Amino acid sequence: MSDGAWHPGPAPPEASGAPDAEELLERARAAGDRGRPAVAVALCRRALRLLGRDGGPRALRTRILVTLSFNLSESGDVQGALAALDESSSDLDQRPALTAARGVVLFRAGNAVQALPYLNQAVTGLAEGDRGDLAAALLNRGTALMTLGDLRGAQTDTAAAQRVASEAGLDVVAFMAAYNLGYIRFLAGDLPGSLQAMSAAEELAPEAALGVPALDRARVLLAAGLLGEAREYVDSSISTFTQNRAMTDLADALLVGADIAVMSGDPVRARALARRAARISARRGNTAAELLSRLVEQRAAAAVRRADRRAAAQAGSYRPVRPTRARGDAAAATELADALAAAGRKQDATAARLLAVEALLDAGDTAAAAAEFKPLESAARRLPLAGRLQGHLMGARIALDSGRRADGVRRLRRGLDDLAGFQALFGSQDLQAATAVWGRQLASAGLRAAAESGSPAAILQWLERSRATSTRLPHIRPPADPVLAADLGALRVADAAARTALLAGRPDPEREREVAELRRRVRARSWTLGGTGAALRPPSLSSVQRALAAGDSPTVLAFFHGAGHVHVLVITARSARYHRLAELTLCEELIRVCAADLELLAADRVPSALRRVADRSLRAALRELSGHLIEPVLGPGTGPVLVSGAGPLGAVPWSLLPALAGRPVSATNSVSAGLAGLAARGPAYRHGVLAVAGPRVDRGAEEAGVVAARYPGSVALTGGRATGDAVLRGIPAGGLLHIAAHGHHEPDNPLFSAVLLADGPLFAYDIAPNPALPDHVVLSSCDVGRTAVRGDGEPLGLATALLRSGVRTVIAAVAPVSDRAAAAVMAGYHDRLAAGDGPAAALAAALPLSGEAPAPFTCFGAGA
């Protein structure tokens, strides 16, 4: 943990009869350990009153005063805490414990530099004394060294504290030390290792972690870009600290919550939390914490200005927005940086000066920004990731605003390379996608500069760099994990039971809680996997064109959006062109209309009059989308098309657009991913076929039988045999997996998107670790082709997860499709596939077989 103690639960109830001072002290210690400092203070004072004016046994009185001092400090009364220690300073026998207590009080008050000599003396004095006191002193000194940036010393002390506590049977201290070791790994840049160590530490504490562990987990998840999850943890810690009146930890939690709010685009909440933290810190006399509160307020001010800039850019203006306010923010940030430097917070001072640079740029004063930034540049490179990326961005903005375009683009590129290296450390698709949030400003600035240049080569480079997860990182195949497999199996059963109860009108809260807990465990376990650390270079335009010429010469349509419009880069083997297309808001509205109409037309028992209205609306929206996105850039023809698009365009039913009707269309998140699909490879069905039918799918068993009949030696799983375990065991390595099953896309947790089988859902999380991975997956009866972008990260969903795991081709729908239409299209699809067509061509030929009901299937990944 970064600071403080872990508080696992409520204090024990009082025993019957009048307690003596010794018993009251033990209760006070227990209350303090459980994060209830106000209760501990009251118990200590009762104990002192029992001892009377003569003081009672000297050693006991000293121990009570030491416990009182710590809990007074935690309650916000630092002066009272120090006074309690002064009252017992004459007890020479307890000198090491008193010295340790003074160090802890000073440290918790924000004075780590002053605290360290006391903690050093305490560790030396306790080396041959009480093992519990020694373990606590080592733990506290390790935490102080963390704050001062001495991670090696912190690691040594914390590991020693864990060892001593374990030998002495002090389970709580051993847990705290184990958790702190995980936090040290986070500070050292090993985020997956940190999450793994924290999860392992929690095995030592069977109860749900509260307080400081939740706060530290929030810090790590914030660094990973998992903003929603981080907010859940920090809200839990704020509630715990508020209830227990643990003011030191509460101020810390409020600041983490404020940082999460800034990144989530909620500067109003960020300011409110930061100001509350500042008030607490001011009352406690913790100047450093008060300054950190002001730093978060400056981050919130910068977030407001960024929102103003984005709104102005969408309106086509790049002139300064509210320059007077920006200059005021710059002055406040500079003043704050000076105060932070004087308080010894060098990294935080650098962060504040970078905010001053940003404010000066927002005010249009490039010269002043450049003068402020020049002495900062080397210090910014030593900041944690978010600070380093801010430094790259500020240097780039100064260069671009000064007319040094090449220098500005180089700095932006260096920043995204830094981020890609960070993403490559993770073996979790969830984390890789989420951490893209830290590069959104760099990617936006680079794309804008490239688009302004009009250079197709430059635009391609920035498109690919901005989509690092699908462009620059290797496929993720986590090792088989029996614990994860067991949790997923239990989740499948619990989810099915919870859904059955809900559909029956008798919700089962206990089952729903079990589902939530299992989901939390599955996600947390996936976060602990490390990656290769390797990030690939984006392809050049010339290499893309060579690849297109060597294949079946598809036309690449690489869509992106910015400045309020949709843009597209059109690449063929012989040419490359850039176009600005329709307004983004218009296209988003048309995509929403298409989705709503497709959902209505997929439903059973819709009145024919309403169906006709929806059909006309859908056809009109598809024609208009086609006119805005395709017809301006792609002439008539029958050649294959490779579409690359993310964000809102990920929901476009490309194959239904009139200008693409009958043409083989494959969709990917990046041009690089699309090119990988052009590599020659034999049909997947030659390596085996597994056809599966889930429950309650009209003609599902018939469809699975038809598919299996197309390919000799195929296996069909239907009825009660179509379980998740049976599917995972039966997947043919490198073969074809066809699943006719309903499913659901989960935008909040896309890797929990699933298809429903006889024993419950088969999740995206299930597939990647499976020993056998298919080359080609067909999901015929659900809309799990959809993706979701989490917190400005990169898109995730079931189809995306399969492709990132190494599956080459996924056929799935981006909107609901009727069972009847799906069965007809799938029969035609496999007819064409077995006859030798590639997946995209086979799908294009089969889609008209859906009859009056539209079938919004898309070929994701390799279509050739």
C-alpha cells in the first residue's frame, strides 16, 4: 500500500464487565487497525483516565500514548499527536517505539523528509526488540522511502517487514507488506506485475479489501486507463475513510478520485473532490497535500480548456479560446510549481510547469510557452507515463505552432512510440485497449497535422500509430490457466441461473452477486498477464501498395474522424487519395437509425405496417450513408474492398450499403490488420469444422446440420451437448467454428460479450487461452460483431477479441438478425465457401438470400 494501514472490518464488540486499561488499549489498537481512529482515540482516553493522575504503570501509559498519537494524527490532529508523544518522552525504555511513532506521525502529516531520520533510529533501536514493532517500523520506513522515490530502499525494507511479520505470526502486517510490494512494482513501471502481486496479497485476507488496498488498486487501474473500474475502487475507499474519519487517507482518496474525474471528462467533480481534499489537508497542516490538491485543480482547468478547443476545432476554428482565462491558469500553475519545488515535490513541480506551458499555448503565447518548456524538457522525460506523454505533446505543440512541422510530428511520433511500448507490456486485451486513453491527444494532434498536410503517406502513418492495439502489438495468446478456466465455468453456470430467474420474474440477488464477483475475479486475473514488450513499426504507404498489388488488389478505405467530419484515405495498388467527407454528427445519426431499424426488423411478431415503415427508413438511411461515405470516393465495380474504421463507424453495416452491394468487403480496425489478412493461406475448413447450435434458436439445429453436411468429417453439437466446455474441447486447431446461437454484446465490459450455449454463455475471455484456436469463426445468430470504445481507448468486442487472439476471419452481425434470415444466408455462405470462394466473396454472394429481412453480417479480418 502507498501509505496507512489496512482495515479489514469492524472493531470487535466489547466484552461484558468493566474493562481495564490494558483491555481498552487492545481495543484501541484493533479499532486503529480497522481504520476507526475516532473510536481508537476515545478508547485511549478512557484508558488514560482509568490509570489516573499518578499515571499507573509507566510502560502501559507509554503504549497508550503512542496508540493515541497515531490515531490523533489519522483523525487530523497532528499537533495533539505530537503532544501525546512529548508527554511520554521521558520513558527511556520505550525510546525506539516513541521514535518510530514520531516518524510515522510526521510522515502521515506529509513530512517524509523530516520523518525519515526518526524511522532510521527506530529500526536500529528495535533490531533486537519486539518483532511486531520492528516489522511496523520497517513497513513505515519503506512507505516513506516510496514517497521519496527510493524504490530500491523501499523494496528492501518492505520485504524485510513481510519476513519479520510472517515469522512473528502478524498476519495483518504481513498482508500490508505484501500489498506494498505490489505497489512498489507499480511505481517501478511494472503494472501487470503490480496487479499480480496485489491479487496474491489479497489471498492473505479472505475478507473484501477496504480502505487503503482499494485506494491503491484505484491508482493502478487509473494508470492502466481503466477509469470506470478505478472509480469503483476509489469510491469504496472514500466511503470507508469518511465513515471511519480516517482523514489522512481520505484526503489521498479524494485526490485520486479527482484525477479519475479529470480523465473521465468530468472537471466539475474533479474540482469538488480536490477542494474537499485541500480543506482536510489545510486543517491538518499538511502543506504538501494541500499543494497536490491545487495541482489536481489545475488539471481540471486544463481539461475544461481542452473541451473548449475540441468544440472550436469541430466548428473549424483553431484560434485561442478564452485567452485571458488561459493566461490566468498559466500564472496559477507557475506559482503552484514554485511552491511544490520549495516543498521538495520535484516531479509534481514539473507536472505543474507543463500545465503552465499548456495554458500559455492555449492563450496563443507560443514564445512564452517555448521559454517555459525549454528547461523542463529533460525533467519531463523522467516523469511517469502520463507526464512523459504530456511533455511530448507540449514540445510538439510548440514546434507545430512555430511552423516547425517536421519537428512537431517527430515529437508526436516519439510520444506514441512511448505509449506503444507501455501497451506492449500487457498480456491483457482489456489493458492494451484501455491504456490507449493516454495517447488520445497525441494521436489527435498527429492526425490533424497529417490531414492538414494532405499527404496520404503521412495520414497512413498516423492512422496506424493511433490504433496501436490492432496495428503494432502482437496477437495475445495467454497461457492456459486452470484457475481462470474454473472461474469462467462457474460464471457460465451462475450467469445462466441468474438469467433464468430474471426471465421467470423471480430475480435471484444472491446469484447476481455471485456473477458480479466472478466477473471481477476473471477480469482481475486477466490483468496480471505480461506481454512481450515488443511494438511493431507501422507500415509505409509503399509497403501497403506492394501488398495490395501482390494480392487480389482490394481497394482500402481507411476512415477516421476529426474536426467534426469523417475523413477517408483511399489506397489502391497504384494510387492514394485523401478526402474529407460528411459531418460526423450526421453520419452518427444515420448509423443510429440503421441500428434501430435493423433491431426492429429482426424481431418476431412486428406488425406488417410497422415493418414497412422500418424497412423504408432503413433503406433511406443506408442510401444516405452510402452517398456520404462510399460514393464520393469509390466508383462502380465488383472488386474487393478493405474497410478500416473505428469509433462510431465500427457499427456501420458495410455490406448493406448500396454502393458496396455484391462486392467482397472485409472490415478491420487498422490497415495493418487488413493487410495481414491478404497473406495466402488454405481454407480453414480443411483443418476441421465444428458446427454448434445454441438453445432457443429457430432452425439452429437444422443450420448446424446443414453446415456440418457441407464438409466431410465435421462435428455438430446441438441440444444439451452444445455446452461451453464441449465447444472449447472440440475446436479444431486452425479450422472453422460455426456457432448458431443467440448472444449479447456488453458495451461496458466488451470481453464479457458472449454467445449463449446449453450451459450458459461462452465469453470472449474463454477463447484466447484455449489450447486450440480456430482460423475462421462464424457467429450467425446474434449481434456480437459490435464493438465498444471504453473511455477513449481502442475498440473491444467479441469479434475484435477473437481477431486479437489470432483468429484470421470472423463473420458476425453488427445488429440483430432474424433466425430465418440468418439460416438462409449461412446456408448460402457455406455453399460458396465450400465451392472455393473467400469469406468476403462468399458473404457478398449469400446476403441476398436473406429475403425481405436484412442480414447485417460483416466479414471481419481476412476476407480473401
